[in-house]
Amino acid sequence: MTGEPAGTLPDGAARRPPGGRTPEDVRRVLAERISAGHLRPGQRLGAERALAAELGVSRATLRQALAVLAESGVVRRVPGRGGGTFVSQDKIERDTSRVVGVPALLRSQGVLAGTRVISAGLSGADEPAARALGVQRGDLLIDLVRIRLADGSPISMERAMLPADRFPGLLELPLGGSVYELLDEHFDTRPGEAVERIEVVAASQDEALVLDVPMGSPLLAITRTTTDPDGAAFEFSYDLFRGDRIRIMVRTPGEHAVPPAESGSGRVIELRPHSAI
């Protein structure tokens, strides 16, 4: 006799299936596989039925573990046909103290940069663009929409607008790389300063399709006005970055701050839930 009432289990026994694993056990096993590199960023974990059988647990237990991993950003769950559970890809760090194009940003972090040009043409300036660029409403702007890729996967969607009369012939140049580099090379124009307004928005159906995320996923929306060293605005843009792929670093100077190049440190802001031409 143990002294315990009949039918009473020791502490914890009721929570652990006989001979099986708890959701926390499964979460730990999968997290260890990911951290050890056995499961790589962007890799699909496999069908739930097969994965549950491999781990010796029920699908309900597996789903509880995956839900915790998804909540912490370790994995990404994509519903629907062709979906599944994928290891989250590494985040790209974006330093707001530097004005740099996405290709250069990706290259600096060892990521292969790519671009899909969705549209490139002329359009009339609407009120926000006209106000930002200091032109008249209806003036012709170069209107460029592109998808940026990091290691082959979409990371952002950009719409950039520039005064057409200042950059004649820009649309005839290759637009798959950095427009900043084209402006520097062909028009002797380079960024002096950029003012950015950053907010979190939910992905619409079309945005989710383009960026390969579930509808309603958090996106980092950046509205930017870029000026040259003389203070003349030459770019007005609206970028949408996937919240699961970007991290923002903000440098906050103190009263006796040293220049960013000397300080070598910043403050990292990671937005949860789950972001330059």
C-alpha cells in the first residue's frame, strides 16, 4: 500500500501519456533539431502524420508543440494546400541610422539578393507624393514596383516614386539592382538623409500572396522620403517588409554620444507579433 487513495496518480503522471512524450518534450526535441542545423531555415518539417509517428506521439500532441514553436517565431505555419510547417528563416537586420538599398543590405549580411520588377512606368503625382517630393499634383513621376528576394524568398514589396524630369532615361536602365547605385552612377545623386515612418499593418490577400505569408500576417510598413545632400527630396516610397524576416536596429545617442561609427552598438527592436530602394 502506498497510502494514496485508490485511482490517484503521483504528481505529474496525469499530465504525461503512459510511455509517451508531452507537448513540451516534442517542442524541445524539434527546437534542438533546428538549433543543431538538422532542420534548416525555410525547410518544411514534413507531414504531421509522419512527423507524429516518428516522434511517437499523437497528432494532437504534435500540434500543441508546433503551436508553441510558431508563437515564439521558431517555425512558420502555412495553411492550405501546399502549406505546412516551415522552419523560420533568419532575420535581416536593418539599421535605421544608414540609408542603404536592400541589395547592399542583404549582401552585407551574406544573403543572396534578388529582385522581381512588377511594374516600371510613369504616373501622375498624388497628394502625398507631391507633398513629399515638392512637386505639383499630377506632375510625372517614375513609378517603380518591385519584389525583393532574400536567398530566393520574398522579403519585401516596394513602391518607389521619383521626379521624372530629374532622372530622364532611368526607366531604360536595368532596375533589378539598387536604384541608389544607378542614381549615383548616372545622375550624380546620392542619399543625404531619409525620414521614415514605420508601422505594423496586416497583410491583405494580394500582399500575402506576393510575399508568401498567410493573409493577416504582420508586415512592417515603411513610408520614406529621401533627400540629397543639398536637402532636395528625390524619392518617396512605401515598402512592406515581412515581419518574420526583418529586425530593426535603432541607434539612440545619449547626452555625450560618440558617432555611430565609433560606438559600434545600437538598440535592436524586434516587433512581435509578427522591416530602400
